[in-house]
Amino acid sequence: MKPRPALFLDRDGVVNRERGEHTWRMEDFEVLPDVADVVAAFNRKGWAVVIVSNQSGIGLGLYTRADVERLHRYLHDHLHQHGAHVDDILYCPHHPSKGRCLCRKPSALLMERAIALHGIDPARSVMVGDRERDIEAAAGVGVRGVLIPSNAGLAAALEHAGIT
């Protein structure tokens, strides 16, 4: 199978509203308006779509993996209702105050895992993030990084970057 390009997305601030604090409760999880349409468009083009996120609140004991998985099930359902899907959601549960790990962005380990699992061509792929660490992770695996402001429109940001 020929490797395909991927749209990598950070979660908080790109897929859902960045609130300035950890998001793990359903009532605080707001999918940004154009995310489903953008994901559906990339699905139609045959691209993989993968969310890569740091979820350090797990490591801090603020919430559990089950809390994160509940939000991700909701996100899968929301996208499905709009004719879209993500191929995977990978996240790092560690907090830097608890020691070093290999999966926390700016490390590229989660992106490397997605590339191997989903047959992704890094040279034809894009990572959209709202923090410099997202762009550093992308660079670590040869993926083009696009830095956008938190909660910005995803479609407009991709169009501005020449990615359609």
C-alpha cells in the first residue's frame, strides 16, 4: 500500500475550544465550528486524519484516561454525524513535573507511531497546532507544521497556508 498524506491536528485550541485550563468534562468540551467540515474534506481526499495531544492533567491526577476517552468518543460521534472521521487520537498522559517522557510534544513519538500504524507519508503531511511544541514535533518527523492562533478557524488557517 502506498503511503498517504495525513492531516495531524492538535486537540485543545485546534479541534476544540482552548479554555486556558484543562478540558476533561463534557460540559467544557466544545468542538470548534469548522472542524467537522475540514476533517470531512480531508477524508474525501484520502488523507489520514490524526489528533495528537498532550493531556498532562492525567499525570497531575486532575482527571483520568476514562475522562479523556469519554470526550474522544463524543468527538468521534460528532464527526460521524457530519460525515467525517479521524483515523486515530493519540495522547500523552504525562506531566513534565513528574519526570521526562518520550511521548509529550515537542517529542515526535506519537506522530512516529501514527506514521507507522497508518502508512503515512510524512513529506506530504501537515501538522496544525496552536503551540510551538506542535510545530517542533512535526519537524521531528519531517512533517510540515502550521502554527495557528488558539481557537482560530481551521479552514481559513489551512487556506492561508496554501493547504486545501
